[in-house]
Amino acid sequence: MESGIRGSDRTEARARIGRGSAQGLTLIELGIVMLLMAILASFSIPRLFMITEINLRTATRRLAETLQLTSAMATNTSRPYVVQYDMDKGRYCTTAAQFDPGTGRWIAQFTDESIEVVGGDTLSKTKCFTLKDGVFFREIEPLRGTEEKQEKGKLSHWYSPRGITDPMMIRLGDKQGRFYTLILSRYGGGVDLRKGRWEFKEYYEDLFE
């Protein structure tokens, strides 16, 4: 009578043990990978939110600087300047207006390419700027009333050579619901930058408190 385990049985047993060890090791490795991914996510997600916040703040400041420069250009060159907002594309462009003798009025011609010069007039060159990644035009509201709020499409406003423009609020935002509001004053090209979503009534109440 044979006793013990035959050679073929021992080989099969070792193979089963090997397969079990390999499966156990794979599960351990998978757990380690998932743990590392969770740790990386805990660092990367807050950083992503921080980057979006920085982009929103930077885009707001750049827009404010562009508007102040546009107002100064209108005063210095003694001709109107126009800013056109493309809310759908997240872009805004500036150009100097041209006098049309036929109509006796100033007109603004915006070109698709910022390098193009209209009629050889260097001041009428269209300069376009795009908002930072993750930043959008949410609302543009002239002072004339809340019914004038615009959330999409194109909107233009003028700066006169005397430094006068229509007062308005421009609200920029991101997908996380954060807002910055630019308040354009009527005179002198002033731009007040406020964090959050401001209304005209709230803003003036805050000014005179």
C-alpha cells in the first residue's frame, strides 16, 4: 500500500498554493494602488479648486486693467473707444471708433483677427482678450435696470473722449459658483472690483454706509 502523497498530487497542490498566493498578492497590490490614488486625489482636487479661484481673480483684474486703459486711450486720443463682450466665447475686444462722414457719426468696426488694421488706421486695430480657463461671463447689467441683464450673446459699450461711459456691472464666475463683480463708474474710467455677486442697490448701500 502506498502511503503519503504521490508526486503528481504534490505538484498539483503546490500549483494551487501558488495560484492562491498570486491572487492574494494581486488583491494587496490593487489595494495599495487604490490607496495611492486616493491620497493623490486628496491633494490634486483642492489644488484644482485653488487654480480655478486664481484664474477667476486674475481674469477679473485683467479685464479691469483693460477697461481702465481703454478709457485712458479714449481721453488721450480724443476719439471714442468701444469694448465688445462676446459672452458665449468668453472673449472681449477693444477698438477705436472711426468717424463716418456719410452719416456724421462714429462707428466701430471689429475684425476677427487682432492683427488686422481697418483702413490703415492703427488705432482702429481690434485687440481681443480671452478669459482664463474655467472663467465665464455670467451677467452684464447696465445701470438702466435689472431688465437689461444679459447672459449670452454680444454686448458693446462706449468710452467717450471725455472719459464718460455707461455705468454697468460685469459679473464673472466659475463652475463652482464663485463670482467677482466689476462696477464701471460713469466718469473717469473708474472700475471697482468686488469679490462675490453684487447688485447695484447692494453696492450703493455699501458705499454710503
